[in-house]
Amino acid sequence: MKRSSWDTLTTRQPALFALVLLVLSLLINLILQPNMFARETLNSNLRVFLPIIFMAVGQAIVILGGGIDISVGSVASIVNTVLATQVGLQGSPELMWKFVFVSLAVGFLAGAINGFFIAYLRLQPIITTYATSFLFAGVALFILPNPGGGIPGSIAALYRNSTPLNLPLAFFIIAILLLIWSYISSTRYGKFLYAVGGKADAAYETAVPVTMVQFSTYVISGLMAALSGIAITMLSGSGNADIGAAMTLNSITAVVIGGNALSGGIGGVAGPVMGAITLGILQNIISFANIDTWWETFVKAIIIVAALAAPGIVNLVRDLFRERRLS
């Protein structure tokens, strides 16, 4: 394959590495867990993966637009503490729905705060969202200083046990996310998003509303982080102000595995979704293989390096073979 062909493939199919890695991890997990594709097992796995899938989708859109959001885990923590303290173990479904909408408003507001500072005040995304992550984490800790509270078990069971058409509920949610992204990416907004992530200055000169696009990506990220917080609350059934702390890095890792360029403008949402599922499967593999948990961090680091370096390594190896043939 010529260099131009390889570059075209990696640009047009950035999720290829994520797909290969997902298939490999599925095969390994299947060996360790033969009933992996049984309905209940599949439902159990997908409902655990869904919170990070939500967060990875939001993170992917921000990164596509040339930014990054370090605050998503803290936003999920705020949502978790709000639901756990305001709905409570004796809450009604009506009260739960009310605070689901409140949670989405929290995510919208958090994203709007980030978007205002970054898009309108031109502050650096990584520094700004790193700072707001502490602000949002402080709010979560203020709401719920110690782990506790929760939501009614009957409401949590809807998330845990629902299998419409004998398929996991998470399966339909993931399909909806991908369909929505497929539509968005084909619209003018989708084209603007890639243009802004690719080169914001050039996009501005061609009348692309750069500020609006950048602002909107953080709002979307905040909303997806709120959905992640709702999902993880229904999964755990309880409240903990630190529940989202580890999710931020996982969301960025999923985006990198998914083939999205951290510089922006390249990638999509399908790859990060596969990346998030792969991370969950890797955790299963480590658990079933009785491997020390520190290997999980090591494996994640290796995968990130491989995802970032793979195109360059392939080009280097091909050039070496070409030089050897010519000599």
C-alpha cells in the first residue's frame, strides 16, 4: 500500500484501529467468559459500559472541534450527588424524572460555563476545564460530603434489567447515539465542526461561526456528562461525590483509541464508542484472568501509545523496506 493510500485510509477510516482492538479484546474475553454473549451477561456488561460511552461521545465532539474537556467527570459527580440527595431511596418516579431534567440543566450550565471561557474569552481549553473540574468537584462534595443517599431500587432496576425485544437497553441507546451522530455529521453543523477542529483560523476566514461551534461542543459535552452521571447513578443506586473522578481519563482514552486526532478535525463518534467498550472489556479480561489491577493502567497506556504511534510506525517500517529494496 502506497503512503498516499495508507494516509487516505487512516484519515477516512480513523476507527479502524478501534475496530481491530475491539475484535481482539472480544475474542480474548470470550475465551475467559464463554457465556459473554448470553442475554443477561451482555446486558450486565453494556449497562456498566454505558456511562463511559456517554462521556466518550461528548469528549469526542469537543476534541473534534479542537478542544478538550477535563471537567466531565466532575459534572457526572454533581449529577450523581443531586439525584442521590434530592430523589432519595424513597423517591417517586415523578420526582426522579423531575431531577433527571434538573441534571440535564446542570450539564448544560457546566458546559456553557466552559464554552463561554474558551470560545468567547479565548482561554486555553485544557487549563480552563482543569480549573472548572475542581470547581465542579467542590460543588459535588458540598452537596454530598460523604457517600450516601441513593435512588429507589425499583427505578434503578429499570436501567439494570430492561431488555426491550430481548436486547439490552444500552444496545438501543448506543444505536440512537450513532444514528444521531450520523445525521449531525452530514449537516452543515457537522462540516463546520470538522472545519473548526482542522484549522479554526482558516474556518473563520470562510465565514464559519467558529465561536458558536466551539461553544456548542462544550454544551454537548456537558449534556453527555450529565447523561453519564444519570446512568452511573442508576447503575450504582447510590451517591458518591468522587464517583466520576476516574471517568475523565477513561473518556479521553476511549477517544484516542477510537482514532480521533487530539489536534482536532479527524475522527467521529463510532470509534470512541468502540474505544469505550474496549476499555470495559479489558477491565473484564483483567478481572477474569486474576491479574493485578495495576496492569489495567499499564495496558491503557500501551494502547494509547499504540493508537497514537501506529500510523507513524507503519510508515517508518514501509520506508525501511523500500530503502532496502532500492539498495
